[in-house]
Amino acid sequence: MMKMSKMHKRVMSAHGAMLALTAAMPIAPAIAQSAQNAPELQTVTVTAQRRTENIRDVPVSVTALKGEKLDVLISGGEDIRLLAGKVPSLNVESSNGRTFPRFYIRGYGNTDFNTFASQPVSLVYDDVVQENPILKGYPIFDLASVEVLRGPQGTLFGRNTPAGVVKFESEKPKLGKVEGYYNASAASHYTVNVDGAVNVPLSDKWAMRVSATGQHRDEYVDNYSDLAKTRKTSEEDGYNEHAERVQFLYQPDKTFSALLNVHQRQTKGSARLFRANLIKKGSNTFADGTDLDSIVTNGQNFQTLKSNGANLRLTWDIGAVKLFSITGYEHVSDYFSRGDIDGGTPAGPGFIPFQVETSDFISDLDQYTQEFRAESQYAGPFNWQAGLYFFDEDVTGGNENFNSDTGARTTRVRSTQKNEAWAAFASATYNLTPDWTIRGGVRYTKDEKDLRTVEATNIVLVGPVVPVSESKDKINWDLSATYKLTKDINIYGRAATGFRAPSIAAASEFSPLSVANAETIKSFELGVKADLFDRRARSSFSIYDYTVKDQQLTVVGGNTNVNRLINAEKTKGKGAEFDFEAAISTALRVSAGASYNYTQIRDGNLSVFKCAQCTVTDPLNAAGRVVIDGNPLPQAPRWTVNATARYGVPFRDGELYVFTDWSYRSKINFFLYEATEFTGAPLTEGGLRVGYIFGNGKYEVAAFGRNITDQRRITGAIDFNNLTGFTNEPRQWGMQFKGNF
């Protein structure tokens, strides 16, 4: 009998568990019987293949968040990190608070906090890629949908998509009538969230939609300068943020439309709060006596961000072919985030070898994108789309160090990076029979980067400081087949490749300039999607296997404050994903999702510096460095589970309802090496909402709670000085009122 590796046994065991879960939930006779009188679920459409299609027909593992479920998640004014764990295989985290989010799909992402960092998960907002991480935290408001596309999407989407795509689509202007909404909530820590939108027809050919949001939280964490907590110097962990979006639609007839989108964002508030020796030595729990409502530091924690942009989408319908032009521009005029990353004072808490206060900044960022695409609209079995894509980015930014006693800046490094790329792509769909459909696509990409350090004040950089240029071209492809097992059940298989261009990290006083070579991925996926019980339920299940060659990894910290790029010879990933939604009765509706993601670094020659004070559980090589071969990827939970339930009953002239949502993720690794203290414990967060909808559905009042069990966990760390860590958000209770017109 052939022997299976430990990894394959784990994956097969996970697949078996997922299949059991699939069988237990949607096929239960009790659900089938109770669903007979329930309303049909509305068809969910997605644009995962750049066309509007029924989610069941798309041969990609994709989850869409829309409507009430999305509204509930954003009710407390949280930032984009709220999406973590809310759909299978998705994690989002940040060491910069509300700015600079980092995305992970199927365990595959990048912990790089460098100003010029690139990520293998692409965020696409209104068909425009947001490449630099500082652009990816735009607030969530007035959205039609959020789609999470898992696995390589390197044929149809423009930039760095080997892990997948998170796709946002805002509500669009409509011709015909005035409509809109307004929403206001107030919650714990004097958190206020206000947003709204109005659609205004300007004529029979013109329409405008204006959307805005404002978010505020009081500084609620007391900051003391002494361990006895007698000298309170400030309060921390609050924010003020507002964002606006104005769109104009011109549609003179059915053959042409033009949509102009202008938007901006301003953020000011606390940076991430770093807490010295937050982690108890020899464990991954809080140190004894931890009080998360206070902190003892002698440095500053704040951040500011100003960004704006515009895009123009033109569409021509010439019968058999539809033409698209998508022009995008994004600009950052000011980004500055400063933190006391040693997390304390010279006296503590705990042992702090030296004081460190740093900042990252972007003084100027300009991103231009242009896509031309043609899409066929044939009535026959064959259809295609093809296009050209251009990308141009120019960023100036760097980092600074400060004296915590005086507040004065001590050193400054500033660099510029120029990134230009272009691509040509094509894909086709062919219906072999009424039951069999095949799809395939190909994309050629040429990518060039140039980095130059233009300022080094009061600092000696490691290694020669010379301009560096990197260039790479690559052909990616994907191929899939879908078979209609019945009129309501599709099975599919997909093979796809992906590509991320080389990355460059500027030199520092601790590390020379580093370059990570291009990484590539080859992925295989099998799945089933079904509408069940006369379309009163839907379910999807997928299994996948991928191999990343030359994966770009980021070495952060160790024994100095470094941010260095390396390549792993190979990374393996395997797993399974499950989505389910059902109308159990006219009153009860539920959803559930789960994922199992197993990742493993495979490079016997790869080692990194170990942490300053933690308990490393990996082997050390002869040089005293940590061997990371066989480790999971950072921020990659093995398991994620999410579930929602809504129960509503008529009450007077409206509906009284209860809505609850829950998410769970298993333990995570903070860094490339494994250490007892830097392993994040499992995290479960729940939400509860009790509301009343009245006035023929026009008005809603609700009481809500987020993280209602107040489960606090260490979600990230800094390892080069002490056992510094930071945490998830606290429990929040609030009230909300929403009106539609």
C-alpha cells in the first residue's frame, strides 16, 4: 500500500471533515421540510470573470457579501480589517491600525510593512486596482457588493493576483428617480459612524450619486509615563476619518455610457498601540496584570493620511461586441504613521533593552492605470474577451527614527520607486454541449521597477546605496471546465497560474538593500456549486492544491529592526472551502462558511535571525539562525469558520428581527519562525443585532454589539526588542438608525 505523507493525511482528513459538514447541513431532512414554505433565495450575481454571471456558473471559488449581511458588519464603524474571517480563507491584518492593511487568501499573503511593499492579494475598487497597501484601506460605505475570489486570477485582473482578488463595487448612479439612504450609529468609547448617499437624476440622460461617511472614536486608552500610573500624559486609540465619493453617469442611449467617479479620504488618529512585554514569557497569553484600557509609554503614537483619486469608465455597445475603457488615477499627498515600537519606557513594563520610536511616511504617490477591453455578446456557444492594460506608479516615502525623551527626529531615509507595467490578455468560453462549458485565458505581462534612495540623514546605510532596477515578463494562463450535473448542480475543475513581479526593499542602518525575485504559482481546484430545496438554499464546496515557486517572504525584526526580502524555493498549500446559505422558513435564514488551509515553506537552506527574548521552537543552524523549512506561512490560520442567523417576525406595521454573526480562526504564526510567545491564540468574535424595520421598509432602528464576548487576543507582535504585542478590537455596544428614501 502506498504511504501518504503527514501533510497529505492532514489534508485528506480536513477534506473528509468538510465533506461531512457539507452533508450534514444542506441535506438534513428537517431543513428540507421546514424550507418548503420559505421564500426562494435571490440569485447572487458576481463579476469574477469580468461579466455579470450567476455565482453558481462561475468556475472559481468565490464568496459575495451583499445587502444586510454587509450592512451589519460595518455598522460599528470598523475599518477594512472587519472582513477577516467573515468569508472562507480570508484574513486581513495590519501593524499600522486603520491604514496599510495586509490581505491573505488561502494562507498566502505578505507581512511586509515596507513603504513600497507589494502583496499577492489584489484589491480592486470599482475596476481599478489599488496597488500600494496604503490605498487598500479606503472605508467601506455605500457598496453594492464585496467579492472574494480565491486562487490565482492572473488572466483577467491587472496586478499581482497569485493568491486572489478582493473586489469592491460601489453603488452606481441610476436614471429615473431620487433615492438614497442615511445611517447613523453611536457606540462604546463615543464611537460615531455616519454615512449616507443620494441618487439625483439630473436629466433623462444624466444622473449623479453622492456618498459620504464620517467615523470617530474617542481616545479611550489612558497613557501614563510611569509604571505606577500616576502621571497620565495623554489618551490613545481613537480616530477621526471621513471619505466622500461623487459619481456622474451619462447614458444618452442603450449603446453608450460614461461613469465618472471622484473620491477622497482623510484619516487622523492613533497609530497601532504597541505594548511592551504584553506577552507572558513561555506562553502566548497576556502577561500577568495586563490592563488593556491603559498603557505606559514615553513616545508618540499617531497617524495621518490624505488620499484622493478619480476613474472614468466608458462603455460602447456595438451589437456583437461591447467595448470598455477604464482609466484610473490614485494619489496620496500625505501619509505619516509614528509609533513607540519598544512599547514602554526605560523603566519598563518588564525588561526593555533599548528605546525605539519610528515612523513610516509617504510624501507623494501617483498611480495611473488604463485598461481597454472588448467583450463579445454572441448568441452562439462561443464568446471571448480581450484587452490591454497599462500601469504606472511613482512613490516617494521612507522612514524616520526619533528620540523618545525629546521627541526630536534623529534619522531619516527617503527613497523613490518607479513601477511601470503593461499586459495583453484574452479569454474565451465555449459551450461544448448544453451541459459542458470550457473556459481558458492567457495574459502576457511586462513589469519594470526602479528604486533609488535620495536621502539618508544622520544615518549610515548598510551596503552600497545605488539605484536598483528589476524587470520581468511572464505569461500566465488558466483553464477550467464546468459540468451541469443537474439543472441546479454544477461541478467544475480549474487550473491556473499566477505571477508577482520582483520586489525591492530599501537599505537601512541594519540591513542592506534587498531584492526578492519574481514568484509564480500553479494552482489546481475542484468544486461543486448547488441550488438546493427548490432554490431555498445554496451551497458550494471546493478543494485546492497550489505550489508557489520562489515565494517572496519578508524577514521582519529578529535581533534588529529590519525589513528584508527573501525568496523561498517552494511553498505548498492545500485545503478546502465551504459556503452555505438557506432560508429555513419565512422567519429564519442562516449562512455558514468554513475553510481549511494548510501551508508549508519548503526550503532546507532558508534561515532567519531569531527573536530577542522569545522561546523559539524551530531548530537552529550552526550560525545560530532559525531554520524555517516546514513552517506554515505567517498569518495563515489552519481553520476559519463563520456563521450568521437571522430570525424575523411581523410586529405591528413592520418586522422585529434578531441577527447574529460569528467568526472563528485557529492559531496563527506571527513570523516566519515558530516561537511559543509569537503564536497567536485562536480567536472567536461574535456580533448581535436586535432591530425593528418599519414604515414599509423605509426605516430601521437597532441595538447592536460587536465582539460581544469581549474576547481579546494578541494579534501581532514586534520581536527584536522585547515581547511587544498588539491586540484585536474591544467589545462594542451601540445603537443605529437607518432610513431609505
